[in-house]
Amino acid sequence: MMKKTTQLKNMIHSNELEFILEAHNGLSAKIVEETGFKGIWGSGLSISAALGIRDNNEASWTQVLEVLEFMSDATSIPILLDGDTGYGNFNNMRRLVKKLEQRDVAGVCIEDKLFPKTNSFIGGETQPLADIDEFSGKIKAAKDTQSDDDFMVVARIEAFIAGWGLNEALRRAEEYRKAGADAILVHSKKNNPSDIEAFMKEWANRHPIVIVPTKYYSTPTSLFEDLGISLIIWANHNLRASINVMQKTSKQIFEEQSLIKVEDKVVSVSEVFRLQGADELKEAEKKYLPTSDKKVNSIILAASQGSLGELTREIPKTLLKVNKKSLLTIQIEDFNRVGIKDIMVVRGFAKDKVAASNIQTIDNDLYETTKELYSFYLAREKLTENTVISYGDIIFRSYILNDLLNDSNDITIIVDADYEAGEDKDFVSVSQPYSRNLYLRDVQFITMSSSLEPNRIAGEFIGLWKVSQKGSEIVKEALEKLYGERDFKTMTLTHLFNEIVKSHPIAVKYIKGSWLDIDTIVDLQKAGEFL
């Protein structure tokens, strides 16, 4: 791969107008690269703002270097650092260049103001400019220090900002060019490009020019191309966009004291993991760590036809579609996302229609006269060291599955404390009612019934649970015991849990909402909004 310094040099000397975009940490830098930009602007304003401080050299240059190191490590495209005034005199400049090269940063832009600097858009006309000879010496020191011939030093002229006008800008640009600067950045705070147009007319393309059109953003980019600009820096828009979104999200969470309406507006945690390179770590673990025998699998109970009229006349309820995906597909994808690829589906009604390349199936041909416990019994051999069991007609938020997988109890069921009264619901009585302060406390299952007294109901079992290796043996033993009962074929999971708890505890994990059981057409409509 071409060196980052060479990439930046080629952009600055390209015959076409090039663009780089601001980033302020490793994550935003990676996003800039993934978007397609060829380079990154390490904005001083954005880095300082992300650190929660002012753009007045309040962050030391070593603190800026630390941020840059993460940005550089996360990307393969060049970074041009907004190096303020070089953080001091020529000697500070020499050390800065040395340290930037060590971190594979491709170039630095320094401005001809005094240290410590103040942002150009805050009282710029009152800010004194650096002595031309002193600043030229700083440029020469940077160029003499670099060990990579392609490392870029850009000299930023603040004459327009400070109110000096065109002649001073041109005079400084020429002196900095002669001092060895690889490009000149001409800065302006006007809301139109008149400063840039005037400068380019007199400059006559004698050296590459960089601009930052933050204030004159409405100017067509084609004008800059016609003027002969080499590089445009979009200087702070990722930071500003992120502030806007964070303010709105924080306000909504604060006011609603809930994540329900926010979750679908933000990226998934899995996207964060992707940007962090979690997949690469998984592959590295396979290569460098001892192989683990731990496996996780799932059983989906999906034999029922359901009673949604014409909608389930020819297909089982699990194949009802929400936003063009069947309930079964949604569940399978949810399982796959957390690494569960070994999936057994218990089929029944219209079983031939329940098929997919990434599942195994077992058939309950007695689906018309049996309940879910019989279907579960048919799949009992799939109970292994870590097995998640689910009804085939539910959908749920991904965090519920993640929390369940991280639970260390032998048998754990998910209970919704935000339940509604109704018939044929799996109401649960437990050792402790839901509380916002429960957190890590153990909650134990007591009993389950559709006819519990209201004062005993702590929530509703949602149809999702997990067993460990020890738990699977306990469940199998209870299944065999119940199998000897005359009415076994009409039993439900309620009977199983009530049998297990006689000899072994069952843990309860509370949720509040964040799931749906699809029993009616209204439920199906809600599911579309839910997803």
C-alpha cells in the first residue's frame, strides 16, 4: 500500500480538486475513510471540543498526539493535522514533526499566529500575526527535520482573518513558499469567496492552495475548481453533526426516562462493534487462542397454525410477515447476530413451507392435538450446554437476547414486568417484584399460571428462556417425568417450569416491554411499528 505521506502529497499536487473531511477521534476517522474520502483533517477545533475544552491550546501537543495515534491506527488514509501555531517556536516544531512521523501522520498545517492561539472565528481581527521571518524559520525547521521526503508541511495564512487584506496575504504566502512550505492554506471568514477569488487571481497558480470554506459554504464547488484550488478541507462538520444528535438524544432519554423511542434512531451496538473491528478480533482469537468447546444453540417452537383467519389459512403463524420478513426469519437473524448458528425449528402445520438453508427441523405431526411442551419434548436432544428456547411467534429487542446469553444461571426465563391483564397468558409469581433498583439481585421463579391472583402476578413469561449444560439435564429429567403423565400431550411449558422448581431454582430476568407476542391482526400491525 502507498505510504500515507505519498497519498497526501499526490492529493495536494493532483490536477483535480481534492477533498478531506474532519475527524476528531479514531471512530470518526474510520467513518471518514469508510465514506470514501481520501484523507482526514485532524481538526484542532474538533479535537479540543471532543476533549471538552477550548480551541486555545488548552490541550497540550502530547495530548493531541495521543488522539492522532488512535486516528492513524484506525485508518489507512492520510491525516493532515491542524497543528495550530506549531505549539511553540521552531524547536517545538522540530519535535512535533518527528513525533507525527512516528505515528504515521502524513502532514501538518501551521498558522501564522502567536502561541497560544485563539480560534480564527473568535475575534480574529484583534489577533496579532506572527513575524514573517520567525514563521518562515519554523517552516524551514519542520522541513529540515522530516525524515520522509513526502511529509507535507502546509502554511496557513491568517492575514484576511486579522483584517490585513490581499497584499499582506500575498506577501506572506510567497515568503512561506520560499521557506519550503508544500502548500499554502488561505483562510477567510467572509460569507462569500471574494477573498479567495482575489488571492487566486494574483497568485497565478505558483504553488498548491488549500482552502477551508466553513463560512462561505454556499459557494458552488465548481468555482473553486475553476480557480485552481488544490485541496478543500471540510473542517468541523462531523463534530457539529454529532453534537446536534447527542443533544436531541440526551434530551429525549432524560424527558421520557426510557430508551423505547430512541433505540431505533441510533445505530445498533453491533454496528459499533463492527467499527471497532470486533470481527477481526474474533478471527485473531481463532488463530492465537486455544479452541473453545463452548457452543450455543437454539430451539424455536413453531408448530402452531395460529388463529388469524385468512392470514394463517395456509401458513403457520411463524411465517407471518412483518416488514417483508417472516417472524421466523426475524428470529433466526436475531440469533445469528449474536453468534447462534445451530438452530432447530420444530415444525407442524404446513411444515413443508417452514424451510431454510440455515436451520435444522423436526416435525410435530400431532400439532393439532398437542401443545408446545410436546413439541419441545421432540427436540429434547438438542438441549446441550447452552441452549436458548423461543416461541416462534414472538419478536423482541436484541438487548434481551444479549442479556440472556450473559446470564450464568442454570435455567433462566424472561419475564415482562410491564404486563397487561388477559386470558391465556403465562403469568409468573416470583421471589421479588420488579424494581428499578433490582439490577444484579437474584430473582427466583415461584410458579406460573394463567389464573394467578392479581396480587401474586409479577409479570408475564414472554416465551424466551435459556439453559446451561447442567440446566439441560435438569430439564430433560423433568420432561421424562412429565412424559409419563396421561395428559402430557396437552401440557404447556407452564407445567414444565412448575415441575422443575420443585427440585431446582429457576432464575428470572425482568424486562419492561420491548417484545411482542403475535396473536391477533392488531398485534401484527403493532409489529410493523415495533421493528
